[in-house]
Amino acid sequence: MRRTCRVSEFFSGESPAPRRVIELRGVWVERDGRTVLEDITFSVEEGTFLGIIGPNGAGKTTLLKVMLGLIRPQRGEVRVMGMAPGELRHELHHIGYMPQQVLFDPLFPVSVFDVVMMGRACCIGPLRPPSRRDREAVRESIRAVGLEGLEKRPIGELSGGQQRRAFLARALCLETRILLLDEPTAGLDVPAQEDFLALLGRLKKERELTVVFVSHDISVLARHADSIVCINRTMHLHGSPQEVLGSERLHEVYRCEFDFLAGKGAAR
Amino acid sequence: MLRYAFMQKALLGGISVALACSLLSFFVVTRRLAFMGMGISHAAFGGVGLGLAAGLDPTWAAGGFCVAVALGIGWLARRGRMHEDTTIGILFTSAMALGALVVSLSHHYNLDLMSYLFGSVLAMGWKDVAAAAILSLLACLFIGGFFKELLFVAFDEETAAASGLPVRFSYYGLLVTMALVVVVSIKLVGIILASALLVIPAATGLQLSRDYRLVLLMAALNGLASMVLGLWLSYAADVPPGATIVMVMFGFFLAALAISPRRPWMLRLLRRGG
């Protein structure tokens, strides 16, 4: 199929420098007449783990949606696997996405298996039932996140950490090359957070995934990310965790949040 | 009772409508569209009024009108300027008011209108049965054909959109299907009770299972059994069919509530009482 060629072309072939899986150049986003993102420029290399940090309302989620092509920037250029957002529409099965706190009804009548199968819906296409290959891929994905044996459990009966792993399995059950995770560990206790990150690290290595991880928790990213981008509407820092955490400017950025919480900042 | 043509028509029409409504009710309940169902069915009154006044077939007029209102509600709600329930509250009352005004101005106020409000098997012609069967079949095909997609969107719309699924199509598709199914069920159960068919079957199924396949099966069983039993009771006791069907449906729901595995204390209470 011509469709998958673009992505396999991108990832195959010799390339002297590491491939830039995601590239943003001078991206501006305005929503409802307000600037949400201002002049964002960075790139993510293949197989690396990028952490995006910033206070609440800094535009982190918007940035992920720009990468997914769900929000088109007013200015600037976005390239994901070498493609512009318009071309990306048919290649979304290479991108696994986990939105911020999946707000689902805990009584929704689906099992873990059903939830992970949803991830393949776009590939199976309408009017067709899942094939044996689809079911096999779903089982494999459930095994990869360590939820085997729980396939038939209703999703609402799982613990918070297990639910996140089920959603990760859903994001992984296609030919996933990139994972975009929006605060995937928010609301979990510390051991569950560490479990999730250890799992993520292992999967990234095994499957050569490129991971973009949004969080407002600096400590989580400091230990796991290869590089960190710190944004608060505009980009403040980009570098290795050591560079970013050691920077004076980080405190300036987060200062805004303290001011905001104290009621001194502008309303969101 | 099957000797009578009007009962044959009612049964055939009723069974097809019950099946479509029951399957649809799964998404009405899981996507919290119960109030939307009420809004759409009540809006049909406006369509019926306009149809009577303009000399059109009231059912077809109501069909067009309901689809327009459903799309209008959806469009306003999707634009995010207003909450969905506010939009429904405005549009369905206005549509009913319009119906009442048009009818009173055109001096069509008669018993006919009551049959639209509460349903009447006698009012069903073979044309209505055919319309009910065809639209119900279309609704079932829509739900069956796009089930995976509809399920994903109902569970987690944001991720569904991010994976490239047509989220807007599934929303408007559901609304239009609801409008069409509601319109054909109006002849049988009436405008006021039609939305019950869109809520109670799946609500019953959800009391009994956490597996969508079983929920769908039980919703369909409840819908079909209530329809057949309700029609038979209404014939035997000479009471209005719409109200009887809805009461039977409600009875099944209460029974499911009592034996629901989610409320084992209720079962214990029943056993002790018995």
C-alpha cells in the first residue's frame, strides 16, 4: 500500500545524522484570539524520550495536538515523520496517543481487551469485524504492558495504574513509532508512577519508539527523559535534564505558576 | 388478536421499531443522550403541527423536522458556545410551541393530535409499517456497520479523534438515526413516550452486565418482549398501547434492577421478603 510507504521510507535508508521524527519551527497557535503558543522551535530525534514541562495552562496539551495535526498552527512549520499535518491524516496509526486523564464512565461495559481493540478500529475500517491478526495484535499488546490474565476484566474494575497501562496498550497496538503521552502518570501514587515509567522505558528500547511525555512534574521527567523542553506559552529552555534543571530560568518559569496560584496572574 | 389487520400492522411495525430503538439505546445511554432523545421526540410535535397545517403527511413532516432539530441541537452544542442540555431545552420547547400555535391557527385541533401525542395502533397503515421497517433496518445497518467506531467514540472521544476516526460523523449519524427512529415509533407509542424506547432497554441491560455484547442482547430482548407483551396486554385489556408498552418495559427494568449483580443486597432482601 502506498500509504505505509511514506513512513517506512522515512525510517528506512541510511541517514548520516539521527532522524528527526518530529520537527517544529517557529510555531504560533492562537485560539479564541489569544496566543497559546508562541514561536516554538525544537525537534525530537528517533528513539529518544522528550519531556515537555511547564506550569498549568502553559500550552503543553495544545503542543501535543499540534503534533497530532488536530490543531493547525497559524504560523510556523510542523513535520512529523517528514510529513506535514495534512499528509499525516492517513498515517495516524503510527502515532500512539494517550490524552490527559481519560475521563471515561467507570460503568462503561467494555473489557480490557475491548478497550485495546479500539486502538485498531481506525485500521480495520468500518463495516468489517476484527480479524484474527487484529485479535493477536491486541493480545500481544496486552502482554507487553503486563496485563495478561486481565483481558476479560471490565475496564472500570482495574486500578488507576492498570487502567493507564491498558490505555498504553491501546496506543501501542498498531504499527506505533511515536508515543505522545499527556500527563500519563498524573493522579497515580509514587510506586505506580515508577512502574509506569519503567514499563515505558523498556517498551521504548524494545520497539525503538520515540516518546514525547508531557508533565508538570519535573522530578518524574528528570530521571527518565533524554531531553526536556520547558514551555510557558513560549519556549523557555531546551536541553538535557541536567541543563534544564540547573537553569535559573526554570525557577522564573515556575514562578509564574506560584504567582498564578496566589491570584496575581492573569486569569487562564 | 392476530386475526385483526390493525394488530398485525402494530406487531410488525412495533417489532422493527423496538429492535432499532433498543440497539440505539445502547449509545443513547452510554453517550448520555437521554435528554437528547426526549428533545428530538418532543420536537416531532412541531413537525406534526406544520404537516397538518400544510396538508402534508404529518409523519413525513415530523421526520424532516426532527432531523433538522437534531442537527440544529448538535451543531449548536458542538460549537461549544452552549451546553448540550441548554440547547435541547430551548429547541424542543420552541418546536412544541410552534406546533401548538400552527395547529390552533389552522383549526386542525382534533382527536388526531391526541393520537400523535400518545400513539394509536389504529392510526397505523401499511405505509407506516413499511416506513418503520425500512428506517429501522437502516438504523440497524448504521449501528452494525459502524459499531467499532461508535463504541470507541462513546468511550473516549478524544483518543478516537486523535486516531483519525470520524468523530463528528458518528455524532451526527447517531442524532439523525435517533430522529428517524423516533418518528416511526411515534405512531405506536406517541411523542411523549417515544423517548422511553431510547433509554430503558439499554439501561436494563446495563443493570445486568458489564459486557457490551450482553448489554445489547438484553436491551434487544427487553425492547422486543415489551413491545409484544405490551401490545397484547393493551389489546386484551383495551388500554392505550403506548402507555402499556412503556409500563411493561419499566417493569422489566425494575426486575433487572432487583436482580442486578451490582446490588446483591436487593436480591437478599427479595429472598428474605419472599
